[in-house]
Amino acid sequence: MGSHINKDGQFQSDKYPTCPAGKVPLSVKDRTAQDLLWTYAQRRREVDPEFADDLEKALRAEGFESVGAHFCCGNREPWDRLSQIQFRCRGCGKIFTGEQIRTRGR
């Protein structure tokens, strides 16, 4: 077993031992987790729109910038990564470079 798997086979954080087994502690301050948390907010929007709005607000307060709704069609789902530099919009299927996405298609 890995060092983060407890005797019951569940994930257990060693850095945050009071975090319940099976839970993963993520912080809106952690730059490596911010895009994942943003995606999670989008997926939870149908179930709990207030949670999604609050999580987005907290991420923005920590400096995270997302393109939000896609500039090409208004889709709010994550972009599909095709390669290191190419992404496809899940809404309209158009392909853009990372630079085009960062600059909102300009």
C-alpha cells in the first residue's frame, strides 16, 4: 500500500491527519488545485448553484482567472485538451490554442 492509504484501504492525508479518511484536502490558495476546484464548481452548479458561485468567488479572491463562459459559444464546461497547446470547446467543437483562450480569442 502507498503511504497515503490507511489500513482500511482509504486515502488518508498525512499532512492533514484530522481530515476524514477518503477526503482530499484542497485549498483555494493552492495554485495547483485552483483549476480543479473551478471545474468542480462548474460540475456542482446544477446541484448547488450557490456553492458554485461561492467557490468561484473564493478562487477569484485568491487570484485565479478563468475564461468563465467560453468566448466562442458561452459554454461553461472545461476545455478538452487535445495537445500541449490545442484545446477544443465542448460546446461548439472549435479548436483554439492556449494563447487564444487566455486572450479570449483576440
